[in-house]
Amino acid sequence: MKLGYFPGCSQTGTAKEYDISLRKVVEKLGASFDEIKDWTCCGATSAHVTNHLLANSLAMRNIMLAEQQGLDDLVAPCAACYNRLVLSQYETITHPEIKKEVEEVLETKLQKEIKVMNLIELFQKIGTEKITANRQVELKNMKVACYYGCLLVRPADITKFDDAEQPTSMENLVALTGAKPVDWNYKVECCGAAHTLARRDIVLDLSKKILDDAKEHGANVMVVACPMCHANLDMRQRAMKREYPDHKDFPVLYLTELLGLALGMNEKELGINLHTVEFNYKELPSEKAAV
Amino acid sequence: MKIGVFICHCGENIGRTVDCPRVAKACEWLPGVDVSLDYKYMCSDPGQNMIKDEIRKRKLDAIVVGSCSPHMHEKTFRKAAVDAGINPFLVEIANLREHCSWVHDDIDSSTDKAIDLVRMAVEKVKRNVPLTTIEVPVTKRTLVIGGGIAGIQAALDVANAGYEVVLVEKEPSIGGHMSQLSETFPTLDCSQCILTPRMVEVYQHPRIKLMTYSEVEKVEGFIGNFTVTIRKKARHIDEDKCTGCGLCITKCPTKKKAFNSFEEDLAYRPAVYVPFPQAVPNIPVIDETICMYYKNGKCGMCVKVCGREAIDFHQQDKIVTEEIGAIIVATGYKLYKIDKKPDDSPIKGYGEYGYGKYKDVVDGLQFERIASASGPTSGEFKRPSDGKEPKKVVFIQCVGSRDESKGFSYCSKICCMYTAKHAMLYKHKVHDGEAYVFYMDIRSGGKMYDEFVRRAIEEDGVKYIRGRVSRIYEKDGKYIVRGEDTIAGMPVEIDADMVVLATAMIAQQDASELAQTIGIPYDKYGFYNEAHPKLRPIESTTGGVFLAGACQSPKDIPESVAMASAAAAKALVLFGSDKLEREPVVAYVNESLCAGCFYCKKVCPYGAVEVKEVKDRNGVVYKEVAYVNTGLCQGCGTCTATCPSKSVELAGFNNEEIFAQIAAL
């Protein structure tokens, strides 16, 4: 199975380990990526608050490239990229006048409706049975809080792959690894996103609430599918400790890293050692000891 | 043929943009026109007298009036023509106001157009045929569908005026939602106390035939002459024998098998039950789905204890037909539930409030039951999950209502008032409790309504927060309600013990099916449409069918009662004469031309086209043709346009008349 791949800027920088683990897991599951050649910014944050046409054109340029590369599907692992691509695609499909404008900017006609997939849809497409079949380690010591954040499932009418307020698709994937998803309250709350630079206080407050609620509901690890969320929830824990001295480290993994562990790869291979908060599966208390 | 033309200036309405004297002058020379005059106000007494005088003096056969829309004054001019001795259907109106002067500004061209319009009318009136009004008999009996407060009021009003009423209610008892309420705004008087006397009055009324646990299956016929088929569902208890002693209920071993829907699922009921103690009629119903007898043929405890041998496990549904003259639809509303809906449903649930999974997040009617002295908690405020008294209650208004993303754009109208009432009732009983209300706007229009809300805020100390709640979740037995205070511009979080949602009032689940059965239009939400939003709010567009209460749109008790009395008055107007007169503008079939394709039958929106057998002299059927029931026909002309052989014609608008009009252009 060959799938179009749009890494997005985070995968080449702050979320390098997301890229590493994603490629390894996908390969292990028997699929391969065809990276979009000459991909550009998806138009997130800066573009879509500045200029509507610019935002749509940036997003649609990448979709146009996928089309020219003869692809049918396009994977955008970053939740913000996914959101931008899906939204721009929706706008060009439903508004002929926007499509016309975008086509003028791109100097191309958009013909195909390429299926843009997020991380969860990707694994649903590859086939969840392949995860079960290739599983080498049962991650039974992990109690996982699945965190969706705000962009993955919203707007509900457009993303349409899961419930926007009470999603469960990530839990279903996590359960395949033998880990136990916990039921908790903050899975679709905002982490503060790009405020992390300008208003760190907001991000610390919001992100800490998310981590605390996960802990309170018995989780020992959090799983995310968004590089921005990961940056706020993992990288900001140092600042969190300075602000809230009682804060205890809480490991935050990418969904791909969790799957990688279940598929028999080690922490280093998956890039988990690049996280701020250290994580080692072997150091988790075993399920029996916990009881 | 001698035709008179009368051009009205309508003050300046027509006169400003149409040169009326020139129109009158030009029309003098039209073939067939004997006289052509203009006048400032043709609808005034002198104007009408002018028409009458000319008809008499010149022995006119027909007239054309160039004036406003026929909607306005056709009746006036027809009446004048009748007074002067000509058939009212030999009067034609050329609409020189709405179709000409109001929509144009150039005086020359609009005058030319006005002349054209009059010429067309003249050509039509030449071919008009005198018609006589149709008379249909009236059955002076009323069917009221729905036994809530609106249905009860309508039934009592019609019956007290001396006419028979058949009241059909699908539940085992009448009383509707009002019987579930604890107290009513803005006076805080007990709902049951004011309602039950009315219920008993209905039951004892000699002219009201009460049919509970029954549903309307079929409605045939037309205004004044409906035949209604009603299914009387099997109660499995003989209504004539049962005394309502209730022994079967207390002895029934299936104690907690089904949710009690009267208690809004906050309590249980056995297989044999009456919905509530004051039920009318006080005759139980056996629920086949949970009764042990229907499962394994055993038990029969109720049979053993019943001293009147009233239990009849083998009772079947009964089909009853009733002859009816007027129908009052008073089927009420349903309360929207926030649970998850199917993906394709236009209505969405509230995932952010937990899709109804939190036990202490209740809706308005559930809170009424908790507050009610006859409710599951005997009127003490106890929350459903653990029976503890809630010390902090959050009320959220506009749940569903006014939220396009959830599938509703309308305001449910009563929630602002009942939320204030709820908060007040709570504060009156739990003095150390805190009540918070999240609102978007407070819409408390009505006599003493705004004063009532102010009382909740000022005297009872209910805290009103303007803003929406974005999420509710459970934490350590509390419900964290997170929202926004838009006046303070701050997010707020309240750790409540209980949350009450003022969810939207929606149409009954089977509202559209019933509308199709009766043949009345409804909107996209399933509420029934009135004939005119301002001037005919009680009538449906189907003759003889009237609307009362919340089946038309969300309403409170006083409005429902007022509408019910108005609907009763409308039915009584119908019964004011023995025969109904109606316009003869109906379709008729030329049977010798009709090929019997019945396209007309398929397209008729009123079901007025029937199949008629044509027999030869030996009584053998040799063909089938279409036949128009003039009682049902509304004269829309759809059949005329559809007929491939032009064998259906509309009286007053036949092909010859219409083509002559077109040819005159």
C-alpha cells in the first residue's frame, strides 16, 4: 500500500521523533509513504489568521502536488496540517468561487478529490488487524489517557470520522496494543496551542489541567496525535515545574511511539529519548504490583 | 353582450403612476364595452353605487373593475353586482395596483400596461359562465385529538356550547404534560390542583365521548363531513367493569420492570398501571411487553385479586369510526433529549454535556417531577444518583433551542420562565442552596412574566450568568460546569451537585405521520402550519381542521388555553349554519373525453379526485373516469394543467377563458 505523505514543518523539527516513529511503524505494517515533492507550509495559524486566500492556496498547493504525483490518499500526521488541508479542500469543493480563486493562484485546475487522512484514519486504512497480527509486546502495564486536542475532530461536520465531543477512535487503536485506555474528561480540551510563545502562562495553566485530569483518572501515560499538543504537554513540563512546584513528570507519547513499542521496537529506535519527560516501558510498575 | 368597465384610482395608489382617465377612455372602444368610467375610490359607497346604477341603467351583462388585488375587494364588487342583479362570477378584476402601479414608476408605460390588463379581463369576462355557490351539509360533531390542557379546553368549550365532542388521547389518561408539572409560572399555583377539575369535567360531560389509549388512524372526507377511523388500543381491562380500586396494581409481582414515563424515567412501574394517581379515567392498562402472563402464561395475579372480573388478557384493539364535522388538533410537544442521535439525523445530541450519561444532569420535566409533591421524591430535592440534597444547582437555558448546530433555530419560548420558576422552587425548599442560571437572553414577555424573573433574581438570590456552558464533566461526585460569563468576559467553572437543562420543545415523534393522516401541512421541525401567521393563526390550510396548543409551535399554558378556546370558537362558527357555502371554483371532468389515465388523481394535493365507473344501459361497467369531489377540491388547477386530453376544467378558469385572456395581449 502506497500512501501520500505530507510531513509538515513540525515533523522536520520539534517533532522529529513523530516522523521517525511514524515511518517505522508504517513500514512495519507493510505500507509505504510517497512523500510529496517540494511540499510547503499548510497555511496553519499565521496564514489563516492573515488572509483567507493565502491560507487556502497554501493548503491546496500541497493537495495539488499530491494530485500531480498520481496519489489518491494523503496522510497529514500533524493535527493542524490535517485540519487546514481538510478545511481548504471542503471550502474549494463547496464554494466554486473560492475554487476558482485558488486555481488562479496555483495556475492549475484542481480535478481530483484526494482523501486527506489524519493519523487515526491512516491506521484504520492500513487495517487495525495488522496491528494485532504484528504485535510483539503486550503493553499491559500502560494505562493510557488518549488526548485528541481541538483540531483533530473538529469541525465535526467536516472531519466526520469520529464524535467531536466524545471521541473513541484513538482508544480503540490503543486497546489493540494491550494497553488500557482510561476514561477521562479532558480529551478534547485545548492545550493552549500557539500561545506557547506569546502567553506561556495560559499554556501552562491549560496543559497542566489536562495532565492532572489524566493522572486523576489513573493514567500513567498520555498519548497524542499532534506535534503542537506534544510540545505543550511534554516540553512545557519543565516550566510547569517552576510555576507549580508540586508538579510531577508525566510522560506524553505520540500514538505512533506507543504502536512502535507494541510492534517490538525500543524507545531509542522510536526517538522517545528525545522527549523532555523520560519514558521507559520497563520502568512502569507492573499491572500486578499496582493492584 | 354589454360590459361595463370601472377604473379605480385607489386614491394615489393607482392614480399616481397610472393615468386612470386615459385607461377609462381607451377602454370605451373595446369590443363589447358599453361604458367605461373612472373614480377615485371605487370600493367606497359612492363608487359601488356608481357600478350598481350603471348596471341597472344600461342593463349590463358583466363588469370589469380595474382596481387592487382580487384578494382585497373582489368580494365587495361581486356583492355590488349581485345587488344590481348580475351573477357574481360575471365580475372580473384587473389588478392595476399590485400588478401595475406599485411595481412601476413610468406613467406612460404603466398606463399602457393597465389598458392591456383591462383588455384581457374584458376578453375573459365575455366567456365567463354564471356559477352558483356549492352547498354542503355539516355534521355538528367535533373531534379533538390530544387530551392535554389545550385538548381539554377545546373539548369543554365546544361541548358547553351544546355540541358533541369526541376526545382522542393516545396515553391511558388525559392531562398531558401539564399534569406532570409541579407549580406553574408566574403565580406558582399547583398545576394538578388547577388541572384535575378540568379533567374530571371532561370525563363527566354528557356531550364528550372520551377515548383514551386510542389513536386516529384514518381521516376521510372534507370540511363538515369527515369520517374518522380511531384505533382503541387494548387495555386488557374491561373499562365498564373496572372500578379503579387499584388492587391489581398493588398485587402485580412485576414491581420494577419498566420505567415510569409519567415520572420521566425517574421511577418504575409494574406491568399493570395507571400513569398517575389522579388519572382520568382511573382505569389501569396492562403492558404486554413486561407482563408475566404474556411471557409464560403463568401468574394471573391480577385476575385472582380483581373482584369485578375486569381483567381480559385476550382483549383486542378495537376500530371505531366516527362522523365528524370539525377537527381540532391539539397533540402538543415532546421534550428534546440530549443523547447521541444517529449520524444522519438533522438533530444532534450534546456530547459536551455527556450525551445524557450523567444521572444528575436532568431535563426540565425531570426537575418538575423532582419538585412535585406527588413525584418520586415526594417533593424533596434529592438528586437521582445518590438521593442526596443538592446544595449547588446549575440551570442551563437554550439547550438545543436557538442552536443551529444542534438542529434547531427556534426559541422554545417557555424555558426562560420555567427555569426562573425551577430556581425559585429550589431556593424556597433548600435555603442554604445556591442556584445558578446560564442564559443567552432572558425572554420573559407576558403579563407579570418579567416581574417573576426579577423576583427570582432579587428576592430569591438566584445567580444569573450570561453565557453558554461549553462542557460538563464529573469529578469526585460533582459536576464541573465550565462556561463563559460574557458580561465579565471570564471563563467560569462551577462544581455543581446537579444540573438542569432547559432542553428544546420539539414536535411529537409521530407529528408528521399524523399530519399526513389528517392532510395538514407542517414545517421542517414537524410543527403544524397555520393558514396565515397573523390573520389565520388557528386554522390549518385544510378546511375544517383547526390547531390548538404546542403542536403548532412552542407555547406556555395560557397561550395554549387561549388558542384552544379560539379553535373551539372556529368549530362553532362552522356549526352556526346547517349548510356550508363555498365558492364554485372547482374542477369538473368531461366524462366523454376522459381516458381514465388518472394523472389528475396522482397530482391532486387534496385527494379530491376519485375513480368513477361509467355503466351502459345494462348496468355493465364499460369505463372508468375521473370524478372530482367538489367538497374536497380547493380549485388549485393542478389537475387541469396535468390532464393530457384537456378533459378536466376548472370552473371560472376554463381553457377558453384563459386562452382568450392571453390572445387579448
